[in-house]
Amino acid sequence: MKNRNIIERFFARLKLFRGIATRYDKRKSVFCAAVLLVSAVIGAN
């Protein structure tokens, strides 16, 4: 149950980034790169 809480908080923080939440990028590769970049920023905090 503890892991689920961590994952849910991660996705909540991920959705704070507007480009990720609304998916403005049309290409899958650009969207995945943005998710990886934001994940690195979230993980660094």
C-alpha cells in the first residue's frame, strides 16, 4: 500500500506540468522525452 501512495503522489506532481497534463506534443517521442525530463526533475527534489 505504501508503494501505491508514492506512485499516486508522483502522478499528481507530474500533472502539475501543463505540457504533460494536456499533451500538447503530437509526437509520441517528444511526449515521452518530456515525461522523462519532468520525472528527473521530480526525482531530484
